[in-house]
Amino acid sequence: MSTIAICNFQYFKIKEIGRGNFGVVHLIDDPQLAGQFAAKEIPCASFPNGAFETYYAEAQAMHASACPHVVKIRAAGRNTDYITLIMEHYKNGSLEGRIRFNPLSPLDSIHVGQDMLIGLAAIHRSQITHFDIKPSNVLFDDQGRALVADFGQARRIGKNGFANAPGMYQWGRPPEAVSAFAGNQLSDVYQVGLTLYRAVNGEAFYKEQATRYPVNTAEGQAKLERAIITGKFPQRNAFQPHVPDGLRRVIRKALRVDPARRYQNADDFDAALGKVNPALNWIMTRKQDGNTRWEASRDRHASLIVDLLQEAGSYEVEVRSVSGGCTRKKQEGSLWRKGMSADEADLHLQELFTSLP
């Protein structure tokens, strides 16, 4: 076997498009292929004792997991300054960007979840645990498919069926990674469940819970860890009112504290999502004035609009139907409510979305 060194490989940085604990990602122009790609650069100084080869594990994991729902790796190499991974660039952004202000609709959440799980199944067939499934690591291709990205925390499963848990996003750690500092493919199932929880509820809903557990002190860190291993974070019974019961049940099962009670593989999780059939696909939008609107289309029936209005700590719910460009009040006597507290409004909305189909 002979060694070939290609010394004239070059690329031109266009702009920074991502930054994490282990490197910076740039959009680059590759003159060799005449195209734009993403280059993840990790300083060589980050590797103790010059153990550069350890970082190639990320590129190897991506290559071994090749699938339409896993980000494509093009090349990996190093120079005197950086270890660099050249990957396909996906200009349609991440799930994190899509749920920053509003949640995904139930159907969109199901489709994204199934896409992630197809990618995850390919990863697991290579005996790899990703350990870092979260909205910022779910990208979208030109066809709108979701892809799993960033294998920087990925680990190969050992002979005992587990891998040592790496350092990861604090609020996204599975319970077993907190209590036993280890995990396996069921840890990825948990993280997909948490990612879907964030998708169906919206990032603001999730972040409000996360901010209760600041990790900048030892006390806050311990409080978060207790909440994770006791199943109190995230709140499994807290969902946006329009999320259908079937989807809630699937997400709760994926988030079980005991790994043996979760879906036992990505395919089973995928199949469970495929059986969820929301009666109405509600699209939720938070407005700048603090009010919230839900809209749903119906085949051969008028579309529906639900408004949650607030003023001076009091809440109102209004329901309308829309047909042929004409908007009408719907069941004002029973569905409309005024002068409610936040808890009363949430309870009324839960009941309303169950009854409206």
C-alpha cells in the first residue's frame, strides 16, 4: 500500500455559519469541485499530545452512517493549524431556526421526527450512538427532508452495549448519562423525543422550563440533574393545547426515565409516529402583541381560527370559521370565553381543541 499526499487542496472562506464547543463552521467555496460546502475547522491545539487521529472518528461515523437523512461528509484532513471536515452545505437552515418563534404543526413535527429516525436507524446500524440530537443538529435539504448533523459527540458502542457519555448540552442529557455517565442507542431515542417535545411546543415554551435550572452554579447544576433523573424536566404533562393526545403519548414514551420503557429502537419509534393521525393540523402563531392564533384547514368544511387574547392579566378565547373569504363567529355561546386566568384559559383551550374536529 502506498501513501499519496495531495498538497494543493484549497478552499476559500465565505462566512461563518456555525460555532460550537469544538470548532467553527464556515461556508466555503471549493474551486476543485466548483461548489459551495460547509467546512468545520477544529484547532490542532485542541488535541492533547497531537492525537489528531481521534478527531477523524467524527468523519468516520458520518461516512459509516451514510443515508439520505444524515449530513454528507465529503472529505477530512488537516494542516498545521486545523483539523477540517468538508461537508455538504444545507442552505435551508436548522430545526432550531424553524421553532425559534413558533412550534411546528403536528403533521410537520411527525414528518421531521420520522426523517430523524430514518437517519438514526442508519447511525445505529453502524453501532454508533450520536449523543447530540437536538434542534440545532437537525438540518433541511432542498427537498425539505430533515437530516441528522454534527457527529462530534458520537461514540461507538462497546462490547458491553454501552459507551461513555461525552460532555453534551446540559439540558439535553438523557437520565442515564446523568446518573451512570454512560448511554447507548436508547439515549438517542430519548434525545429525539426531547427534540420533538421542543418542536411541537416551540422553543419559547421549552426555554421557559430550562431557565428554571441555571447551570452556572453547583446548586443549579445539581437541581437540573435531579430534575432529569426524576423525570421532572422536561414536564411531560405540559404541552401546547393543540398538540393531539396521540402525539403526546409517543413523545412521553420516548422520554421515559427508564431506558427499558422507551421505544427500543429507531424503527419502532418511527412506526409509532406514523400511526398518529391528527384530526386537525393546527398552525400556531405568536403575535408581536402577545396574543396567539391557531389556524386549521378542513377538507370540504370551513377553516377554523382560534384566538387567545390577553389584556391586563385576563384572557379571552374567540373561535371563528372561514369559508369563501367570509369569517363568522363560531358557537359564541359555548366556545368563547372572557375574563379567564392563564390556567383557566389553558384548560379551556385543551377542551376546545379536543372538541373542534
